[in-house]
Amino acid sequence: MAQKEGDVRDYNLTEEQKAIKANYPPVNRNYEYLDHTADVQLHTWGDTLEEAFEQCAMAIFGYMIDTRTVEPLQTIEVETQDVSTFLFHFLDEWLHKSNADEFFIPWEVKGTEVKVITYSAMQVYN
């Protein structure tokens, strides 16, 4: 895969990572942070439910780091029956992955930490 013009970073990607990256266009920011007294509350949207869920994950990581400096190189699978439960487990799995894998988000670039995903005020409109 050709690097973006002006992109001189050496990713040293595996073939599997290159295949994943090729499936995702540059990330658009389809999310916003809402005022809340104690927690981070976010609103996301997309042309599809999948895109809206991806934006949820990007919003969470966008709260912790500058997401313009990262590339999508991994995927996760989550199975569930209910769409709200799916969203919870999807986000919880990404949060767990970011905390369990020291290379997912290196500690030196982490800003504010998101500690837990909650159902509080969670709504999914399809």
C-alpha cells in the first residue's frame, strides 16, 4: 500500500495489518462531546449503524489521545442479541484491549483515562 503524500512514518505493518488498514478509509470525525457534570458523554452518528459504532470507539479514544496520529490496524468481534448491549460490549472490549496491550496506546501518549463504559443515558437509534 502506498503511503499518503507527505507521510514518512515507517509503519512496519504485517500483511494482516495492511489488509485491515486497506479496508478503512481515513477516519472522519462524526462525534461530539456533550456537557456532563461527572462523566464523559458523547454523541456519534454515521450513515450505517456500524459507522456510528466505530465513531463511538473513535470518540472514546479521541478523549484520551490525538486520534489523528493513529491508524486502524486491528479489529474485534463482539456477538450479542440486543443493539444497546452490543454497543456496550463493543466499547468495553476496545477499552479492555487498550488497557491490556501496552502497545495499543503507549502510556506516554495517553491523556485523560477512560476507566469504564456505562449504560447511563445510552441510546441507539437505527
